[in-house]
Amino acid sequence: MRSHASESVAVEDANFEGVSTSGELLRTEGLRKTFRSGSQEIAPLDGIDLSLERGEMVAIVGPSGAGKSTLLHLLAALDTPTSGAVYFAGNSLRSLAEGELAEYRNRAVGFVWQRHHLLPDFTAAENVAMPLLVRGQALGQALHAAEDWLAEVGLANRAGQRAGELSGGEQQRVAIARALVNHPVLLLADEPTGDLDERSAEAVFELIERLHRSHHLTSILATHNLSLARRTDRVLALEHGKLAPGAEVLAGAAARAARPASTGVRPPGERG
Ligand SMILES: Nc1ncnc2c1ncn2[C@@H]1O[C@H](COP(=O)(O)OP(=O)(O)OP(=O)(O)O)[C@@H](O)[C@H]1O
Ligand SMILES: [Mg+2]
């Protein structure tokens, strides 16, 4: 992103904590994504207008297949929209050259996957160091930074352990350290607690909350866990290709939780 002055600022912000903690960071306009399935076309995203302020933590909820992962992939520039645009710090991702996009993915965005995607035969520190090595940093320096990050996520004593030997919760902590090792401004987490038991999910969510605050991140979490979602600044519900305020979804969940189990009454069409 070095060729455009304003884009350089966006990337520098990523390395300079505490700067520009207000104002819009991310915006989408009429974002649409279609996939072809045989003769049918499906549009999981059918006109998404989203604006995210710096420092916000937003949860995106919605049924399986609603398009949550698809949306996060477009925001991370891991995929391109069929139409519409994503703006990061005022710049359309569409206007960036391939090298600038690579820099955006590597430097501006930290991505946490539901299934961590660690390299099981590499150590925790080597996994965390990977984005730094991709950037061309020397191995020793990268491993040193990785160890600092592992300490920050509570795994100082696991740096030399093979990732495949760690528990699910520990692996997700390593994945979070890997996502943040380049000091991104934007954290995108796709069901980061989806594969974990309740206790590990709570611990991982608390870690994300803490890092979100201490590193002045702007964060979007896709999640099925409504009790965790309601602890974010704002909940958005994705359904039928559109994003809407998630208040209704949360109220419905609260009403179901309050209903005595003995009634056994379930509205038609209720999931689960
Ligand atoms: N590469 C692809 N090719 C074809 N269809 C796809 C592709 N990626 C996603 N889809 C379809 O788009 C829709 C949205 O998928 P997506 O994975 O974004 O949903 P999701 O909300 O993340 O679901 P989950 O909660 O199960 O993770 C689904 O119908 C899915 O089958
Ligand atoms: Mg998904």
C-alpha cells in the first residue's frame, strides 16, 4: 500500500497502537456475493451496508449457511465480491494492486479461523512466527516476537511444543497470537469459540476481549454463541442476504431461555 499516501497511513496505524482510535475504519457498500450451484445461483450476501467505527467490537450472528464466513472472507480480501465494495480507512480494496492486497491481508487484518489451521508438526512459536517470516523477517527475530505473543496469550511455557500436541483451547490461543503478531488494526474471527467446550470458549472469548481493548483493535466476530455475542458493542444478524440489528435475535433467545422447560412448547420452525 506504499504507493498511496492515505493507504500508507492506514498500514502505519496498524503498527502504532493508540493512534486514530475514532472514526470509521471499515465500510461496505451494497456488498453482494453469489455462488453458482449447478443451474442455481445463490446469493448469501445480497446488499450488505456495514460501517464499523475504530475500536468497535461487533458480533455477526445468523443461521448456518447465512453467509457469515463469506462476509468475513470479503472483508479480509480473501475473496472478491460479485458487486459492491469494501472500504478500509476510506480506500476501496478494489483499487489496490495485488501486492497492496497481500500487504492488507498480512499487515492490516488478523484472521482467526474456527478450526485454527495451525501446522501441527511445527511448534507453537513457529506457527505464530509464520506471518513475520512471510514478511521476510529473520527467523530469530520472528521467533522472539512469537514468544512474546505466546506469553501474552498465556502460553509462555508452550512455545516449543508441537501445535498438534496442544489442547483445542490452547491451539486457538496460538491462532489468536498468530493473527495479532503483525499488529493488525482489524481482527476478524470466524466462530473462534465454535469448536470449544463452554469453559474454553469463555476463556478464549475473554482473551479476545482483553486483546481487543489493550491493542486498540476493531473486531468482528462471527458466532453462533448468543450469550457471548451480547457482550460485544453491537450485534448484527445476517439472514436472507441482509444485515440487520440483532436485537430481535437476542430477545428471541432470551425469551426461549426464560421459558420453563416443562411446557415443552416450541414455536413451529424453531431450530435446535
Ligand atoms: N466457494 C463456494 N462455492 C459455492 N458455494 C459456497 C462457497 N462458499 C460458500 N458457499 C455457500 O454460501 C452460503 C454461505 O456460506 P457461509 O460459509 O458463508 O455460511 P456461514 O454463515 O458461515 O455458515 P456456518 O455458520 O455454518 O459457518 C452457503 O450456502 C454455502 O454453501
Ligand atoms: Mg461459517
